[in-house]
Amino acid sequence: MAKRTSLEGAECPVARSVEAIGDGWSLLIVRDAFDGIRRFGEFQRNLGMAKNILSTRLRSLVANGIFDLVPASDGSAYQEYVLTEKGKGLFPLIIGLRQWGEAFFFEEGEAHSRLVDRESGRPLQALEPRAEDGRLLGPEDCVRIAAE
Amino acid sequence: MAKRTSLEGAECPVARSVEAIGDGWSLLIVRDAFDGIRRFGEFQRNLGMAKNILSTRLRSLVANGIFDLVPASDGSAYQEYVLTEKGKGLFPLIIGLRQWGEAFFFEEGEAHSRLVDRESGRPLQALEPRAEDGRLLGPEDCVRIAAE
DNA sequence: GAAACCGGTTTTATATTGCAACTACATAAT
DNA sequence: ATTATGTAGTTGCAATATAAAACCGGTTTC
């Protein structure tokens, strides 16, 4: 997307999020991070992406406070990319991507990787937007109001 | 991201989703659609993006079954882009982007647009991944298992 | 009937991507 | 100790995508 100057400092939270991770590779990198990937080479092999791009993406993710660069946990002289609290905050988003993909891009019975609750081994509940009082909300039940 | 050949037909639902909407503009277009935007010119003015890019994005979103192109509802000879059921399925994802943005990109008290429940006028509950039995799940409580 | 509007496409310049080669340092093998 | 291999990048270059502006044919408004 390159410049997208119209979005800098936007008053819409969606726009700011998109500014930080609204790019396919970044989302996949974060997905992998949730699966325990931490090292540059692991990301690179796993995603099959060019190293220079991975390099710039990771730099940007670190700059955006989504990853921290810390000394490797295996005692080697290398470093690891670990999710910050902000990065972990993307968990529902990645779940959302996964559930939407499962619902609309796979045939019945078509094999795909699954994300399961470690304790029960069963899939998660579908994410559902709800009102404060618990009512289930669809797109038509919501209104966006501009910044005051 | 251009080619990303490594992702075509991926067995990971996240990857397929990213293939379809993992691009900043597409996400913002969908966000606007949830706010009731339907016409080419509305999207263009609203997002401040180049018309040629909007054109290719909308074409791709239609090709991916996220929007339908239908005759304009005002009786004019023009057409409108309306979300399909699949497109509406992105609602939780957009909420996820919004809530993450609100949580991590705004200072306390900093003004931003809000999405509220139409009935109560109050903000939504935070999206929370849960196990089937209702337990709240964090990233550490989940495991990804490969396609069988 | 003229002027403005709508929904694009075309053109052109610039920025980003992706690949392959290269580098510097760390670790492992002989 | 020397050599090989692995890690984590960077650099150069060609291909591709993006952005801005001009253009264009039908539509609606005046």
C-alpha cells in the first residue's frame, strides 16, 4: 500500500490497526508467532517468503510494538522475535481470520489445519459480537459514530 | 504482496482468508461497507484512494464473493457494491481490528470513532475466544494441529 | 442542450516486491 | 586448528504494484 498518507493518525481505530498489520505477510507472521515460531529462519522457511521482505516486516512489527527482539532462549548468541502484550492482543483477530476462512473457503470435509483448545482438544466457539447485555449483534445492529 | 504463490490452496484457513482480504485497502473498504457505503464514488471519496486501485480492489472483492454488484437502490442507472453473506461474515474480524486499535493505538481520552449497539447506544463487549464449555482462552491455551 | 456527475480506464512515474547472490558471524565437524 | 555448515541478515537488480492525473463515455441535472 506504500504511502497511504490519508490514514496517518486517522481517528478510526480500524484504520490505525490496518496501518500496523494490514498487510498479508504481517498477519501470517503473527499467526506463526502464535504457533510458537520465534526465529527469523523459522519464519522464513515456514512462510516461504523472501528474506529481505521478512526482514523489513519484522523490523516494522518490532517498531510497532508487536514483537520484542530478545536474546535466544536456547542460550545461543542469536535473537528471537517474541510477541509483546500488544502482539498477543491480536489473538482474537487471528481467530477471526481463521474462522472466516474455515466457514467460507473450505468444502465440507476438506482438510485444513485446526486450532483447538489445549485442554479439551476441541475447536473454539465462534467469535460473536455481543452487546454489553449479552445480545448477539449483527452488522445491522451497530452504528458507527464519528469522534466527538 | 503480488504473487505469494506459496499460499495458493494453503491448508491453513488463515492463509486463505489473508489471500482474499489480507490487504489494507480491502479491509478498509469492507469496514466502510459495514457503515453503509455502497457506491464507487462514496468509497473513493471516503477513503481518499486512487480510483484505479479502488477499481481493482472492488473487482477482486467481487471475484472473491465478498461483494455483489447490484443495480442501484435509488433507481438510477448505476450500480452498487453490497456485501454478500460471506462479506457480512467479516463482521467479527472488523470488530477485532477496531477493538485492537482502540486498546493499543489511542491514549486515554483520545477521540476516535466508536461502534455502538444501535439499541443501547453503548459499545460492544470485547471479543473473547472461548472454549466450547465457555472457558476464556488465551494464545497459550490453544494448539494448532495440522490437516489430517 | 449544455454542464456537471458517475464510474471507471489509460498513461506515466514512482515505490514495493521477489529473487538470487553475497556477507558476517556463530556453531559444529574433522 | 581448519573447514564446513547454519543463522541472520543486506545488496543489487528485474518484475510488479501503486499512485496521481488525465481522459472518456454514458447519465443525470439544470
